[in-house]
Amino acid sequence: MSAAVEPSGGVERLLTAVREARTPQLPALVAALGPAERRACLPVLKELRKESRGDWSTEANQRLGALLVAGAGCHAGPAGAATWIAGRDFAGRSWARHPALAQVVRAQPDEWQTEVAGRLAARRGSGWSWDLYPLIEEIVRRTGCPVPATDVFAAEWLERLAAGDGRRGRGLTLLERMRADSFTPVLVPRVFELADIGWRLEFRFTDRPGDHWPDAVAALAAGGELDRADLLDRCLARLVRGGKPADQRGFLAVLAALAPTPEEYAARLRSLVALLDGLAVVAAHAQQTLAALDAAGLVGPDVLAEASSVVLFRAEKKLVRAQLSWLDKAARRSREHAGPVVLAAAEAFGHPDTALQERALNVVARHLAAAGEAVLPGLRLAAEGLNPAHHARAGQLLGAPVGGAGPAEEWCELLPPAPVPQPLGEPIASPAEVAEELSALLAAGQPGVADFERTLDGLVRHAYRDRAALAEALAPVLRVHQWHGGHRWQDCGPGDVLYVATAVAGQVSTRGLWDRLRGKGRSPLHREENTPYGNVLAARLEEAAWQVHAAPPPFLLATPTDATGALEAAVLVERLAGYEAAGVGPGAADLHAALLRVTPTTDTAVLAAAACLVSPEGRWLAHWLAEGGLPHQPSERVVFAPGRSPRGGRLQGHGSWERWWEELDRVLVAQPGLGTGPHGPSLGRLGEEFRALLDRTEPSVARARKQNEWLWQPTAHWAAMLPHHREEQAARWLDWFADSADRERRGAAELLPVLAETGGPAGPALHLALAYGLGARYPEDRTAAVDALLVLAARGELDAALLGRELGDLVTRGTVKPNRLGQAVATAAGTGACATVWSVLAPALPALLAGEPVRGAGDVLAVAVDAARRCGARGPVPEVDAAAGRPGASRLVKEARALRDLLAG
């Protein structure tokens, strides 16, 4: 073992300079030390680095820069030096670009520098910082060592190459910079393996030639400075691999700039065929290229058949039409190809679009004679997938009945089983299970209603039984998830149940809790950013935090009995009776939340048991149940046009009158407030947060939405606060649902199935929300709306005529686009709910076809034809007859004629 080195004057001078952050002096001080003295400095430098963590003062930042330089110079081994330089403590503070660090590194041998550069460039994730690039670049260019070909280094090189010399339009073009850079031959091929760089590839710096990445790469390949064949292979391989749309478009632009010749493409046929299954724009390019190669005689019929088997099953109608056109041209060029062509075209017989089925049938009819009788068995089998509208023609063409003989069977509507609310289950049995549930809830991005309610009840229940045991079980969870006073700029949510767990552990001031319950002091949960729903949740959580800390009840009253948030009346009566027997008074927020959740009942036994309660809260519950619970409100349809305020100040739209810049009308619903009627005095006893939740008058709603516009994101937890008032909830959230259609907000319609499964009347507001969802921009939102539609139909709560009229009105106003509505109702019909779909579309068609038909109405009409045919609908629709009598052969006219004939029997 080597003897310890006594601190020398040089060591002390270095450490003093580090403490005083005299960074420019450090290279000279390090150079004056010997190897043993440098080793002696390292323990002290590591301790100083540890002390600086968490200190974001200017002095600490300056000291970290000095530590980085001194530590890099004192590490004799390149591995230790690279680890030190790339330390997370120094990342993002720009000290890696300090000239003193480069000077210290430059003083080391070239082999040491080369290994440090390689190790730094190979770091990933949190071990890489963009500050490291200048240091690595300086080492590589000065020593002449191999260029690091790692992902992070190549991405940073690409970024800095794009930045150029900062003189856009006056400095060198991108092509000139790449040509002058020795890194280009090594790193350009690596670019094809990077992710999330599409926007850089498509960005055009100036209009000058060569100032666009695809053009620059193509010019370098043309000049022989880059291997053209290798670039083509890499570009096609990257497109085949797939990725984000922006990346795919960027590399497709590179491929277009390289402009491969037919011979180069012919040598890479397998890659082109593989691209047919990719992004639509990439598939279209591959399809056009293959069609051109086929016209030049460079591909065989097997490639055409394989390409057709991929494309004809795609949902994009443009691609399918182009593929059928390619097949038609191929058969026209050579009668020998007629057999494979008609069999390939027959694969489109199963496409969901009836117009494309007709196109495929036309291709088959045009070339069937040349194909011969050998293809008839395969065509007849494929024809069974045709829509019934084409059965007669296909039967005549193929010489055999299609779709079976005899009269059609009576339609049997297929609807999903009416959903049954999922019971919440037994209470959590032990403190250990409470800790597990809490940990899972905090780890989940969006915990469910059942998870949250069970966890909150478990915390209160087991704090009552044995708070010390519960605190011990929660300790590991609270070490991982620490309470830091809530998330500012966020609505109070289920994750804030951590506040209650922290109170169980005694980490929240009792005095502070008591003051906040009395309205004094600052609350970590009652934040200015809260929505009315967030304030209700905050009231419950703060009350529970006080209870577990001071006087926990045996259980909570408001814990629902099923996942919708509903609370059975018999269970609530039993819980209050248990409170009376134990001599415990309920918390105000807990009781108020329970009253809003309790299921109305006419069961005389339950009402009699409630009447036997003697506490003031028990008598209030008995009166509440006897009056039928929280009353429902009538809905009034209101149209808001841009530039005009809603009348009466009763609009549910939460600030729609501020959307004066929008071009489209908003159809919303107005309702009176709930402070009147037989429950007026009872509602007045509710807490302020709960009254705000029920207040639907214009001023409070407008203020809430205006203050919290970006936080107004309804969740299942919001719906669970009023589980028997989905109509009122839908009216309150109509602007949110409308955003999914006319503002193209993603995810806005996800809550529709939740509302469909809760209780209460399904009136104009809920059906209007459903209409907006069926016309949503994103497919997943339309799918959610279809789910809600089927749930309402299965429960017998769908007003098809009302929904149809709303859809027709929204389409004519331009809020809902016909193609989106057509896709949504086609999805519903595809589940077997054709009669339901027809019952919705029949009242919508008059608005779509009256006068000058809405553009794109043919998409909706095609679904209506199919649904009506399958369910055996009959009875004339005057607007359909009028559209059928129009001249021409547009899709709308053809579908209208088919529907007219079908309805006439």
C-alpha cells in the first residue's frame, strides 16, 4: 500500500482556487502538480462536489465549473476522467464548453484524449449532454482520431451543421458546409439511423441551391463524395423500418432528391413492396414507383399480385383506387396478365367501401373474358364478401348466385350486453394492502375511480383502527413519493391522496390542518387554479387529512358502492346508523359528497330505516331520500353564433361567448340552477365547494371556465361526483365535447362511454355531446362515441330521432364533417347494430340532402344504404327521392337511387 501524500503547497493552492471558483487559473495549477499530488486532490474534489448538490446559487454554480476542470485534470485514467466530465452535476450548466477544460484536456497525451472523446461520445441518456459536443469535436479534429459514429454525436453534429455560421442567407450554404467538413462521410450514413430528426431534414434554410438537407445529400452523392448505392440502401431500409410520420416524410424527401433510376429501383424491388404497408404517403410513393416499373416491363406478375394483396386491404381509398387502376392498365397491356389481374382485383370485394367494391367488380367484368373460366371458382368465392347491393350483378357476371338463394332472413340486431356497474368490492383489509394500493395509485398515470375511493377509505378506516401500524406500513411508500405541497398550476386530482397519507404519518401540522378547515391559512389543495370539481375533491381530502390526524371515523360515508360513483341508499343509511351507534359525527364534506352520490330509492324499508335515524345528519338524509334525491333539470337547446352572446345568461358552455373569432356556430344547452325547488333549503346547507359544483348559472360557470380553460379536462372522477346526473354533466361539458369536432381536440370524447354508463335521464345535452363525438377529428374519439352509442342503445336509452336531427344540424353547420360521421356510423354498423344505425341516419338524411346536398354526404348515404338493406328498412324519405332524381352519376346520386329503390321494397 502506498503511503499517504501530505498536502503540498500546490495541492492547497489548487483546492483554494476551486473553492473560490478561480477557473481560468486551474490549468496552470493542475499542470504544476505531479501524479501523486493530483491523486491526493481527488477525494477532496469529490467531497466538494457532493456538498454543491442541490445548491443553485451563483456561487455554487461557479464552484461546479471549477470542480469540473480540476477533476478532469486530476484523473490520470481516461475512464475516470470521462466519467467525471460527463457527471450529472455538471450537465446543462455550459461548463463543459469553458476554455479551461479544453486546455486541461489538451495537456494530456493524445491516446488519453482519444479514449476520453470516445467514452464521452458513447454515453447515452442522462450521461450525455449537448455541452460535451464542442470538447469531443475539438479533440477529434486536433488529434485526427476516428470520428465517433454514435447516435448522440451524430445528432448533435447534424444540429450544429444546420445552425451553420449564424448568417442565414449570407454565409455558406448547407452543401458547402458539408463539403468542407471532414465528418460528413462518416456521419451522414449514421443520420439514417437516428430518430426524431424529420423536421431537420425537411427544413429549408434559404432558397439557395444546396441549402436543403435532401438536396445537399443528393449533390454529394452525385459528386462521388458519398456512396450513392449505400445511401439508397440506407434510405429505403429506414423507410421500411418505419417510425414517426415526420421522420418518414423527411427520409422520403431524401429518397426523392436522390431520384433513383428505374434500374436502381428494380434492384430493390423487395424494399419497395415492403413500403406498401407503411405510412400512406410512403406507400403511395412505392405504389407509383412499382407501377412505373411495371409499365417499363421491369417487374413480373407475381410482384403485381403481391402488391395488390397488401394495398387492397388498406383503409385509404386513394391507394385502393390507384391499385385497381394499375391492375386495369396491366391487363390492358397484356392479355396474358388478365387471369392474375382479375384474381388480384377480387381481393377488394371485401373492402368496407361499397364504391371500391364496385370499382373492383368493374375491373373483373372488363377482363373476365380474357382471363378464362379457370378463374371463376376463385372469383365466386371472393364475391361472397361483396355488399348485398352488388350480389345480383356479380351473380350475372360469374354465372352463379352470390350471397345464397331464397328470401333474406329476418334481421337480428346485435347489441352489446347492457353494462352492469362494477362493484367496488370489500374494503381494504390491512395496512400493508393500503400501502400497496397507494403505491399503485401514485405510480398510475390516471388512476380509476375505484382505486382512488378504496385507497382513501382504507387510509381513514385503518387510521381509526391502528394509526401507528398504518404509518409504519406507509413509510416505504412515503420515502419514494414525498409530499411537496401539491402541484402548482394543476387541478386537485386523485394523486393528491398522498396528502392524507402524509397526515397519517404525522408529517402535516395539526394546527395548519385545523386552520385550513376553518378557512384560515393557505391550503396546499385549495389552489386558485382548481376547477369546481377540484375544489370538491380538495375539500374531501383536507377533511380526511384532519380526521386521520385528530379524530378518524370508522369509515367514510361517501365511498361509492360501484365504479360509476353511485352509492346505494341502503348502504348510506347503514353507514350513518353505524356512526350514531359509535357516537361519531360525520365530516361535512364527506356527508355532502355522499348526498350527491346516493341513488334515489322508493324502497319503503330503506326509507323507514332512514326515518329512524336520530342525528341531524340522519334526519337530513331521510328528508333527502324522501324527496327523491337531487332533482334533475330541464334542458334547453341554444345556438351560439360568432359575435353574439347567449341569451339569458344561462348557457352551459363555459365561455363560448368568448369564441367570437371562430367561424362555426356552437350548439349548446342551457339549464336553470339547482338552488330552487323542493330541495332549495337542503341544497343551501351544502358546503361552498358543493354549491359551486351545482351552480349552473352563467356568471359562475363562465368565471370557472375562463380561469381554468387549460385545466378544464373532465375525467371519470368528475363524473363520479354526480353519478345520477349525466344530462347535467353533459350540459356542463358540451364545449369540451364540441372541441373534439370543430377544434380537433384529441381525447375530448373519451368520457362519453363513462357518461353513457352512469345514471339519470339521457336528454338533449347527452345526445348533443354524442353527436359531437361521432364527428370528432381523431379515430379513437369516434370509437369512444360509438361505444357510448351502443351502450345507450343496449340500455334502451337512445333517442335515435333526437340524435339524428342533431347530427344533421351539425353537419349542415359545418361542425361535423360528413366523412368523419360516415366512418363512425360505419364502425357502429360493422358491429351488427344496423337497425340502430339506420334509426339514427334516417332522421339525419333530410338535413344532409335538403336543397343543395352537403358535400361529402355520399359517405353517410353509403352507410345508410348498407344499414337499411341489412335491417330491411322500408318507407320513403322525400329528400332521398329528390336526390335520386338529380341528373348525373355522382356517388351521392347513385347511393340515393339505391336507397330509394331499397326503401320502396
